[in-house]
Amino acid sequence: MHKFIFHSDTLGPILAGMICICCLLSGCRMQARTEMFPSKEGYLVTIGEAPTDRDTRWAKYLYEHLKKRANDDEMVAFGVSEMDAWRIIIQIDPTLQRGFKVACKGADIRLTASDDKQMLWLQYQLIKKISKEDPRIDGSDLPPALINLNDTCGTFAFDYQSIYSPYGLNPDHTGVIGLNNFDDSWGIWGHNLRKVLGKEAEKVYATIHGKTDDSQLCFSSEDMYRQIESYIVDNFGEKGNSRFVIAPDDAPYACTCATCTALGNTEKNATPAVTELIIRLSQRFPKHFFFTTSYLTTQQVTDKQLPANTGVIVSAIDYPLRRTDGKDEQDKKFADQLDNWKKVTNNIYIWDYINNFDDYLTPFPILKIAQQRLQFFKQHGASGIFFNGSGYSYSSFDEMRTFVLSSLLINPELPVDDLIRSYFNQEYPVSKKWLYDYYTELENNAQSGKRLGLYAGIRESEKAFLYPDQFIKFYDEMGDFVSEAKGKERKKLHELQTALSFTRLELGRDHGFDAYGYAKRNGKEIQPVPQARKWITQLKEHKAFTGMEYYNESAYEIDYYIKEWEQYLLSSDIKKSLFLGLNPSATPKLNKIDSKKLTDGTHGLPGDYHCGWIIIPGEECTINLPVKGINASGTFYISFLNLPRHRIYAPQQIQLLKDGIAYKTIDLKPEDAPEKGEMIKATVPADLNGAEQLSIKISCLKKPEAQIGIDEIAFIP
């Protein structure tokens, strides 16, 4: 593992690494040379001895971009100049053992990098450092620099690093923070092979259980090879250096046609045929790179030594997202997977995750966990990282998190708290300490060892890290900071306040009428508190912000969420319920929190099964309510979620029993496949005088992996 990525040429590597780690993010080394840059008239950008065309191109690039940032373009010169200037010498040296090098001698600053990617990053590091001292150069739009301008060299920890988030996908930022531009990095990505094949895909359908099956592809097919070959020749040429992922569809079965079987495929293992195809493509296009995946049907490691221009992308979807020390069983299992791939290839990329894909807006404190995982991945041979985030959709704290993650991809040993602080100090002059204190508190909460949910509702987040008292205090204080801040900071805080209004609504909905809830209880009634409407009003401002149309991976619209909140919670059809506060029991057994939510007077939102629905596995369930003492007649009311695409089915029949004796039956006919989730309500007149227990037997159609979703059981007098 690369313990120290940066070191000084003049010190022993371990000592120097320690020094650099301490000062990379601070100005402590530079403060000894305060006002260094303004001491001269300007800057001369030039090239060294025996320059190449690449040296010249990069020198001109720095000249043009430094000149654009200068308040006087006469102070930046190229090649030669008579002014008293700092001379910046640019050189690309592919033989450089480290990835980049900074050498300072007198008025000369020499920047050397082994490739274009590190040179681009290094130049913007320099520009940022200059701008911090020289007010004549504007670097306010650049993130904090990681290096200081002393004799320093280093290398990126990974050959490939990409972050699939709004800030990480912005082409104006990716190179500046040392990332690969995801959109330009891959000729074929993930499970997108069908997009390449188009209508011709039907020629290469798999054979599964002896029949042609369009859910999977055949990778031994000659048509498959020819179509991919033509696509590469037509779109990328033969001499480029693009990357391509050749992977089966996201399905559990592999092709077992005669050819695939002869190569070694089995019903659950497509590795042999896929491996044969990428080896063949790698030989046909020796300048390009071809990757398979380690996921589902290709999880089994090949027994063939892979060519130098091939590799594997290992999915970390089953590797729990929590604090790690590399020693528990899940760590060892994933390490074994990487170590086995390391035996056949040096190109191991990791596909890891940095968001809750059911909730982009609630903060997701992944940074310290990601650091531990990066160190672990590097130790076991990973050479590339793809962090899967919210794509182009807004995610809370995305810019800060992307800056920190991109820094850790360069050097996984950098202190996370210092990175967070440096970003907030620069971007949020008014609210920096307040933001830092709360966000690092979240990160420390996530170090409890509890698993972060990649697909989780608010309650799972609350259990893992989102402590309601901390969050609500933070949220309630936001308005004051928004009012006090100005310009860019005010806009960013307003944007964050709007996004976190979703989190506040979700906490309020989930907590019902307790201290953190959206409502107050008055006997057998609940009433929304006035603040709930303010949270809704704040969330409605999402339209003013780019990328804040949806709140999760499934493109659930915030506007639709607001509409349902207003319809089912602020204007609930349950005004009063004699069941309010009862504690039912159920078969299958429910935990106490779920049991109480069945009678809390609060509807779920049918657009999202995470929002207030108690999901009970199976086709049948029985719920028992202690009704002794109610002694009233009225309307029995129960509501269900009908969402077949998530295997949640509204029942066909509900049977009521009073003290074990059949009393009433309700028959329902829900739609088979509504476009969105829908609420199915069942009501029937009932008399509970003298009854001690009311049992509710619920029956659905028999379907594989069926579930029942219930949000509320009420008795309306």
C-alpha cells in the first residue's frame, strides 16, 4: 500500500511523507514565504531543454489559462520576457518514476509530470497556490490545493479514478481535481452493450434451459464479436486508447449454448465465454483496453492469464458499506476476491458506491468509510476506482464530498477532517465552522460500525448516523446562516436548505406525533404542526436549482412527493381514530416500531414504498388489535400499497374476526400494474361494543416473493 504518496527530494521518504501529510492542506509551509509571488513583476511560462510538442502544448495551456486569470495580461509571458518574473518550466517526462514533480530553485519553478492527466492537475495546483498569495491572479473558482511549492514529488494512488456525481461529471472540474472524465473514458460501459448492438441484439440472444432467451446475451457468438469490432473501428479507430466493458446483462443466468458450454460456461457462470471474447478483442485492438466485470454471472475468476490490455471491474455491491479495519469476515471475503483476480491481471478496477440511491437529498457521510476502503482496495491490488453516486441529480454536500473523495483518490492517507475543513473554509466564509462541525459529526456517527444503506428509507439512515436531535438543530439554524451569507455562499446554503427540507419532512413523517414529528396528538386526533407547511414551502423551491427534480435513482419527482404529502398528510382523510396509539401484534411478527406505525394516524405516500409503509413478507398476514374498552360503532378502515413492480400487492380479501369469531369480509380488486404506486383503501361498518380483540386476516394472490404493504388501520366513530 502507498503509505506516503508525496515526498520531498531532500528528505528520507518516510519522514518526508509525514511532513507532507501534515502540511498538504494548510498554508503553513507557504506562510514562511508570504508575499513571495507579488515580489516580482509577473510570470514567464516556458519549456526546458530538448522540448517535445507535448511540452510546448502544455506550456501554452498554462500560459493561456494563467493569463486569463490575471488582472493585467501583460504580467504573464510565454517563451521569453525582459520583466523580472517567476519562470515556470513545463515538461512531460513519461520516464518519471513518480507521477509528478515540483522543483523550486531561485526564481525557477519546474513542473514535471509523467502524463497529461497529472500535468493538468499539477498546473491548477500551481495556479491555486499562486492566487492565494498574489491578488493579481484569480483562483477563487478552484478548489483548495493539495501540494505546496517546495521540492515535492508524488504519484496518484490509482491509474483510473472517476466519480459519478454532479461535480465529478462537470468537464470544467474533472481534470482540475485529478479525475478521469467519465463520459469520455469509456467506449462501452457497464451493462450498455445492448446499446451498441441495437436491433442486431436479437442475433446474439443467449440459450438458457435449452431455449433462446432475450434476457441474456451469448458471448461466444461470432456475430457478437463482429458487431463489437465494427463499432470500435467506426467510432474509436484502431490506434486509440479507449476503455470498453464487455459484460453480461444484469440477470442471474448465463448462456449455455453448445459453444459457450464447450468454453466452460455453466448455468450461473458466464466467465469462460466473456473472458474468451475480451482476450480476442484485446488481441485485435492492442492499443485499447477491455474489461470484464466481477458481478453476478462473471463473479467467478477466470483461470486464464489475461493480456496486459485487459482487466476486471469488481463490484463492491455486496461488500457492506461501513467502517472497516480489514479484519472481519466480509473484509476477508472481498480481499480474497481481489487477490484471486490479482493472480490473472494487474488491471483491477473497483465499482464502489457513495450514495443512498433511494434518497439523494439526505446527507450520506461516506468520506471516512471511503478512505478506509480505498486503503484496503489499494493494499489488495486495485489500480482504478469508479465511485457510483447520484449522476447528474443533486446530492447534498456533493461539491465538498467530491473534492474530498478526489483528493483521497490521489492520496488515501490525507486526513479527511482537514480536507473537509479546507473546503468549507474556502467556500463558506460565514458558515464554515457551523457546516464543518455538523458534517464531521455525521462522519463520526457513521464510524459506529453500523452499515450505511445503499437503498434505505429515513429510518435506516436514522439508525446508522442521522440522529434527529442533531439534524433538527442544524436544520432549524439554517435560516439564520442563509440570511447572513452573501453571493455564492448564500445561494449554496439556500440550495442545501431546500434539499434538506426533504429530510426534515421525512423525519417528521416517520416520527408522526412524537417530539420530532410533523404533528401533535390531541386525544384520538392528530393535527399537523404549522412548521410542516413551512418545510413543504421550502422544498417547493427546488425548481430554482439545477438537478433537483428527482430525489432518488428511480427518478421519483420531488413535485409528486410534495403533492402526496399535501394530499395524504396535511389533508388526511383520517380526522379521528379510536385505534390511535393502540399497539397491535401481527403474524408474521413485527418489531415494536412497525407495529405502532400501523395505528399512528399517519398515511404512507404511495409513490414511494419507503415513505410510511409497513412491508410484511408473504401472501398472508394476521393483525390483532386489543379493542377492549372502545365500546363503539363506526367505520373500520385499512389502507394498502399496490406496487406490483416491487412485488408489493394489495390484498384480494380482508376478513375481520371479533374475539376469534368471523365477523366481516371485504373483497378487493386492485389493478395488476398501476403506473405508480397506489393506495387501496378498504372500509366497512363495524360494531366493537363488548369486543376485546379484533383480528384482521389479509390474503393476497399467490405470487413469487409477494409482500403486503400497510400504512394505517383506523376506527372512525
